[in-house]
Amino acid sequence: MPMINFEFAIEQIPEVLKGVPITLAIAVVAMVFGLIFGLLIALCRIYRVPILNRLFIIYISFIRGTPLLVQLYVFFYGVPVLLEKMNQSFGTAYNADHISPLLYAFIAFTINVSAYQAEIMRASLNAVQIGQMEAAHSVGMTTFQALKRIVLPQAFLVALPNLGNTFIGLIKATSLAFAVKVVEVMALAKIIANDGYHFLEMYLVAALIYWLICWLLEVLFAYIEAKMRNKEIKQKKMNTTISKDVPLRV
């Protein structure tokens, strides 16, 4: 009997692939909302908004300093306790059993990634020369207009490599979602592995699927970054050409 049953592993690949949409859904939702919240947190820290700045410093430190698995368990077991307390205090009838485990994963992963996105965006925004904001104000732009048209596009270009790495890391981190009963790639691999105790085979299949997804994302982000870099270079050349063609006034 072979040590690794490759035939069984190959036969089960389509079954494990059924978890890919859930894996991608968790990663995409967490990345999008985490980026939005992270940007807001970064702006609050850059502009040192009273009270919020201090709260977000503690928030970022706590989220980055505790394991994601612990955060998942806190949400999964903490929300039912909170709802029960609310029912007793306000006479409501919320039932935690009706909450999908996927919702817990969405919230926990979003909160986790937003802390990392906040630091990425803060560093990227600080990398944009402050003189550009001052120049925008001098021509009558508001701070919001300057951020939207000038600062944020440049900051996102600076942040893109880190954003790509964060998303790839998030894909791999979704393997922890099975701990709160979300049936994604890792959960399906574990369920199938229990049939005949083919754990090694199924974990190798899961590893192959995660690697393939991450490799495709690496290629995609490299392509996007190259396109944005080329666009920026062309824009700079165009601006240089226009400035040379403008006659000097005596």
C-alpha cells in the first residue's frame, strides 16, 4: 500500500475546489472594507483627530498584537453572550443561532486586516510630498478634493505592493475560518480527510490550491503595478513636455 494515495487526492480535488468561492469571498470582503476602515483610521492618525487618534493607536496595537484565531473565537463566542445580555436588558429577542458563521468571519477578518491597512495607508500617505497638498490649497482646492485627486492616487501606487502582500496573506489566513464552522477550502479538506484518514493527501491538495490562488494573485498584482507605473511615467513625461513648450514671459 503506497504511503500517499495520489489517486484519492486527485479524485477529491473538485470537491475541495468547492470551498474556493467562500475563501475568496472572505478575503475580498475583508480586504475591501478593511481598506476603507484602514484609510479612515490612517487619516484620523495623520490629522491627529482628538480622542480618536489615541483610541486607534490602542486599537491597532491590540489587533496586531493578538492572534487572528483568538479574535475569531472572541467574536464567535462573545457575540451570543452580548446578545443574551441585550435581550435581558432591553427585552429584545435576538437569537445568535440565526447568525451565519460566515458573518462572524467577515467581521473578524475585516477588523483584523483594517489595523494592518491603516498602517500601510498611513505610511503611503506620509510618503507623498506635503508640498503637493499645499499647492492644491493654493489653487483653491479643499482638503477632500486634494486627497481625492492628488494625494490618494499617489498613495495607493506606493501602497500597492504592500496591499498585494496583505491580500495574499489574507487568502492564507482564511484557512483559520474553519475554526468557527465556515466551510471553506481547509474545512472541506479536513472533512474529506476524515473519510479513510487520508489527512496527508487532503492537506497536500489544500496546500496546492492555496499556492495556485496566491500565485495567480502575485501575477495579477505585478501586472496592475506595472500598468500603474507605466501610466505614471507617461504622465510625468507629458507634464515635462508641456512645461518645456510653455514660453517664458519677460
